[in-house]
Amino acid sequence: MTMNRRRFLVAATTVVGGAGALTAAVPFIRYWTPSARARAIAAPVEINLEGLEPGQQINVDWRGQPVWVLRRTPEMLQRLDALTDSDELRDPHAEVKAQQPSYISGAQRAVKDEYLVVVALCTHLGCVPLFRPEPGSISADWPGGYFCPCHASMFDFAGRVFRGVPASTNLVIPPHRYLSESRIEIGADPE
Ligand code: FES
């Protein structure tokens, strides 16, 4: 075989090998490329907070799960402080890191104290808790917060779990950031 013919065969084999690898890669890439629907589901959700009165909350669908945005009143925030100083909560200072992004810390568990943004799924077995803000509405010493109807887990206005209930961790705080005073984006971290 001449040198030129050998070079031609080596070059041809390389090209064919490359084409084979490309052919094999296409289904893989197709498989992993998210569909438009999947991208839409994973996309951040923008919320307008105008019109949300103190004490009210709205329900938002984010990535197929319910999220609440609660505008807390000064009284609600005071009740959080009182609970932090009591021994009624399992994780009053939000030290279990998996339950909130790293930029959320402390008892209020919020970027801005006035607004709680929280995934509305009980950390026991995933039921949707009830919003029961009125003190005394669940029991005589109920301070107001969230009550899970499935197995009676209880959470305060920061989503912190009480002691002695089936749920063992605080409700999850999703990533979120403020785009302006009245607009919030759920699913994106602050820049
Ligand atoms: S699912 Fe909420 S207490 Fe069991």
C-alpha cells in the first residue's frame, strides 16, 4: 500500500468514526434537551404584590407545587418573636439548612420580614396545611399559623414547625428575589 493510499484510509476511517459518534450522540442530546413545556414548568414565576393586604396571602403555582406569599402584620411578626424565645419550636432559628436558601436566615425566614414566601406542603407527608391566622382557632393556646389537617402538624407564620407533631422540619422556603418593591420572582436567587 502506498503512503498516500494509507493516509487516505486513515482519514476516511476517522471521518466515519466521527460521524458514528455524532449519530450516537443525537438521541442522547434529544433525550436531555428539555421540552418547551419542561422549561416553562421550571421557569421562575413573577408575582405582583400590589393589592395584597396585611394579613392576606396568595397561592402561587411554582414547578407544580403550591407556594404561599403571606403579607405579615406587625402583630404576626411580634408573635414570631415571642415563639422564638419560647421552647415551643423545633428549629426556631432555622438551622436546618436544607429548608431554605443560604441567604435566608434567622427567625423571620424571609428576604423582607413583611413577606413570607413558603412552599405549602407539610414536611411530614406532603399534605397542604390550612392557613389559620386567628389565635385560638385550633386550640385555646393556638397562636395562629398553619395547621396540617392530615396528622395535625403545626407551623407558625414563618413556617417553623412546633414541637410534638409528626413533621420534623420547617416548611421549605423556595428561592426568591425582589424585582421591585411590589414584584417578586419565585424560583430565582437575588443577584
Ligand atoms: S402530612 Fe401533615 S401532618 Fe402528616
